[in-house]
Amino acid sequence: MAKLTNAADMARSVGVDPKAYRQALRNANFSWHKHNDDWIVELDSDEHSSMRTVLVTLLKRKKA
């Protein structure tokens, strides 16, 4: 069975506000994510990689 993660857990694990992270994900406008769906993805999937990229961007802004 595939392991799942979600935006809130990903954000909290690195000290980012989950609401700010979800907003950044919405702003990224991923074609694979449907409006109002939860941000739940399989670990190590392409979608997970996309979400990690957004999270890294937020972390870089936070440090600046």
C-alpha cells in the first residue's frame, strides 16, 4: 500500500505555516489538483515532488 502525505504535515515538518503553504500550492495552479480537493499525495510521486518544490521556495523566502 502506498504511503501518503499531506500539505499540512509537510509544512509543519519544516516549520512553515500550513495555511501559507496551501495558499502557495493553490497559486502554483497544478493541473493535477482539483479545486477544493485535499492536498494528499503519495510519497515520492511526481505530485509530491511538485509540492516539495513549492515548499522549498517558501523556505528560501522565509530565510531571506
